[in-house]
Amino acid sequence: MNRTTRLVILLAAVVLLGTVGTVAVLRAADRSGTRDQDQAGGPPVRTGAVALQPSGGRELLVRNLAWGPHRDEIAAVPADRPAGPRTVSGVKCLRFHAAAGTGICLQAEHGALQDTYRAVVLDSHLHERHRFPAAGIPTRARVSPSGHLVAWTVFVSGDSYAGTNFSTRTALVDTRTWAIDTNLESFAVTKDGRPYHASDINIWGVTFADDHRFYATLATGGRTYLVRGDVTARTLTTLHRNVECPSLSPDGTRLAYKKRVAHASSDAPWRLYVLDLRTMTETATAEHRSLDDQALWANNSTLVYALAGDYGSDLWTVPANGKGTPRRLMTSALAPAYLG
């Protein structure tokens, strides 16, 4: 084999290797584009109009967590087909809830040195009505059944409810006047029938009964309590111990909540329970895994909540009566709200 022949073979090998590399890159890029379109192997998405007062059947709105160009956008699916294609809105939220044509969207504003946060009140077409600065990392959000009140909780220090080294700030806004209570810790507290004052009080996890009454968690002295709040009187009254992130049933008779249980891991201490407000009887649900979420009632008999998943969180569902078994409702989703 002479020198010329060797050079020809070498050049042919270089060209072949370059072609193979180019094809591999193009195929990888094509697969990546497909994953963006199909949300990383999850359900397909499509852009479109998302409304908080749907004209068709009942809908489920969520924060879409699947990887791709529409991650963190609020997405809608038919409530009876939660695994179907998602219609994404273009509106990104870290936490979200909606009722009666009003939405609350907690967002991050990414700065050069640090992130800041804001709470944005949305109208029925997801357009901004008003915004407020948020004091820390978003963690909970709720809208009253009428849409007249919104509340949100942020961490102002620490980033987990599991330990004791954290501080929260919960704000409440009347969307009719834009009057705001920036910190529910300013409400007068009655604990065990007596006025109570302490410097370590934290309030979080509001759930509304109506435009005057709500429930939330109050923490003090290393314990947590369910409190009933009165917006007009600006009071908080303890009702039950060891209740975190309550969620009121549509008929107003029960609360779903996370409860710390004995012998659980210190970083995963909670189980999902239901409290009958008339008898104060607790019922453990069939979900035995620890969850750090404010559950949502899909109806008067079924709970929806988030657990860790491949792309952040998946939504699960379980009966509220302690029977049945948990089942996955949606992959790559968080912050659900049922509308219609």
C-alpha cells in the first residue's frame, strides 16, 4: 500500500466518522425536541386559552412540572381525563390556586444577585389584576370559594416544615378593595380558651370556609395547632393539636391535614389525616407515605396531594374515609385546583 492509498483511506475514515457524529448529534437534537414537545415523555401539551371559569365541563388546573419549554406553566386538563393532553397557558407560577374566577400565582423574579418573589392576583383569563411583593420563598396559596379573598404563605427563613428552624409569613388580601394583612401573626390569639402571646408564633396553610372564616396552622412552643380565623374580628382560636396545612372539604364538615406521627423519620414525619369538625375525630387515610403538601379535596370524598416524582412532583389521590388505596392521578404536576 503506497502513501497515496493510505492518505485516501485516512481521509475516507475521517469523513465517515464526521458523518456518523453529525447524524448522532442531529438524532439527539431531534429526540430532545420531541421531549420538549411531549414534556419529556409525559403527556403531550398544546398552547391555548386557559380560563378560570371554563365554559365546558369540569377542569383540573395544575402547575406543569414536566421538563420542556412549558415547565412551570399553569395547565388545564378535563377533570375526568387527568392523564390526557394538557393545555398550557404561558403563565408560570411556583404556587397556584383558583376559585370563582380568581387565581393566586406566586412567582419568582430572578435577579443578578438573588431571587425575589411576588404574589400576583389573576382574573378569569389569567391576566394580572394586582401584584404584591412576597417576603420569601412561596410555599402555600389559597383562594376563598367566592374568589373575594386570597392568602399565601412564604418561608422567610429556612425552607422546610420538617424541622424547627424556620419562619413563615402569611398574608391575606381582599380582592374587592385590595386591603392586605401582610402577616396573620398580628391577629389576636386565643389558645386553650385564654389570650395567648408569644414571640415564636408562626402561621401557615390557610384554607377558607367563606369570606369571614378560615382555618390555618399555628405553631408555638414546639407544637402545632389548628386555628379558626375570623377576618373581621382579626382573631385566631385554637381548636385541635398536631394539625398542619389544613384543607377544608367542600361541604365544610371535615379538614384534611398532615399530622406528625410517632416513630417517623425526622425529615419525613407526616401522614395524611382527616378531622371531623363536629366530633373532632381523626381518621388516618390509606396513604402511609410522608407528604409535605396541603391536600386538596377533589370532591367530598376524595383527596388530591403531591408526592415526589421523577420531575419534581406527581399528584396522587386517596379516599378521605380511610379506606381504599392511593393511586397516581397525574405525573409531573403540582398545585391543583378544580374548576367548574
